Amino acid sequence: MDKIRSVKELPDWFRNRKYRKNLSEIDWYREVRKRQYLAGALEFCSRDGQGLATRRSYGDMLALEMHPQSPLLLIAQHDSPVRDLQANEIAFLRFLLKSEPVEPLLQEYEGLLRDWVDTAGSGFTPSFYDYERNLEAFFRRLEEDGLSRPFDAPCENGIGNPWLSYGRPMGGHPVIIDTQFDDDTILRTVKAWLNAKRKIDGVTARRPFNQNDFDDWEYYRIRELFDLETWASANDVKILDKVIVAALWPNAGDDISPIDILRTTARKKAGEVFRMETAVRFFGQLLIAHGENFLAT
């Protein structure tokens, strides 16, 4: 593997580029999305065994001011993190439950639901009492035969929704909220549920991206760092850390150590920002704030 040992050996497009400062939140999204898109393409090349020529063609895209046109609407397609289930999502839940011993129970339960529809408008008629007796017998049998446990088990999201390219079932977890309770009880219970679910999923609570994040991203030169190291990876070369430091912080004062910033913070932050999870979350935040046409601004 060739090594780049001086700033003069870096590609012309990088040395000549003036990275814009003080970007808006929407412009920062564009910067994140195009690099996440490119990182994903290069990762696919590696998994698919693509040759150096193909990787270099993606690396050449760094020289362009390109912005992917796919706005992630299929992934973060709703303007609220809390909403009613849609018909296609209910169909997906039904698909998840097609396994023994749940499916036969569902078929029988669906018959009871049809009976309910047939009797709902009839008042306290003999057919209504028949429905009540059948429903009672159904749940009694569940208890007696030990079948209530799989029937009452929560619907887990193990395989992902095939309609969403990110594999996020319905863009979240299905829950039931009884709106007859008071607001404080509902909100306290939802918060407890959320904390427990995130602990299981290994996800911590996050605040929205804000100006402090954007200032950090600019300070740590994560765009420049990503562009250099991605170009190097695509072209099968190694840029020495001292060269990256000289290119990113050419006028660093004596009170900071750019090499430490690069190795302890900047690389980690770039790895966290330019990935699919960040792009999806950032897109969803802007979608809620500005509507789905925010990229047209």
C-alpha cells in the first residue's frame, strides 16, 4: 500500500476546496447524507468483492459537490414519532405472528371478531349472548391449556419490515395506549416503557441535533477527515496521521495537540456522524420541523 507523506501529495480537489462554514441545519444534513451514502456504497463494494477500479470511481465522487436525491422518506416517512398504526403496518404485524402455536389461536380469535362485528349493532340479543359465551370459553381454554402465554406475548420486531429499506419495523415499536387514563399516568408509563426498551435495544436517549453539534462537527473537521480517509481507502493508499493533521489544522496553536484531537475525538466523531442511523435520525428531525420538502429550500 502506497503512503502519502506530505500535504502536497494529497489530491488537488481536496487542497483546492474551501469547505463552507457556519452551515444551516439543513445544509449539515446534506453534508451528512452524501457522505453516509458514499460510505455505504464503498462498504457494499467491499462486501461484494468489487475491484479497485470500482472503489476508485466512488472515491472520485468526493471531488464533486454531489447530493444524493433519495431523501429517506421510505425510512422516516412520518412527521411524528407517535401516531396511529396504518393498515399496511397491521398487515405486517399479522405476518409476524404466523407461527405455531399462535396462528391457530389467531384464526379462532378472528372468527370471534367477525362475530362481534355481526352482533355489535344488535343490542342484547341472543346472538350477542352467544358471542359472550364463546369469547369466555375461548379465553378459559387458553388458561386451562396453558396457551395464554404465547397468545399474550408482545409482538417483537425481530426480522424487520421488508417494505422499509432500513429494516425498521413500522419505523418503531408497536404499543397500545389506553387514552382513558389521565395524561400524567400515560406519559409516566410511556417513559418507563421507553427506558426499558432502549436498555434492551442498547440505545440511549438522544436529544435533537443542535448548534452545539454543528459547531463540534466543524471544529473537529469531520467532513475534511472523512473525505481524506475515504478517498485513501477507495484508492488503496495510506495517509500518515501527521499529514492529515497538517492538512486539517495547519495553524494549530501551541495550546492544542492536533494529533491527539485526531486520534481521540475527530475519528470517533466522524465514524458516529456519517452513518445510516445518524442520517435517518437527522432526516426525521428536519421532517418534523420543516415538512417533507425541506430539501427544496
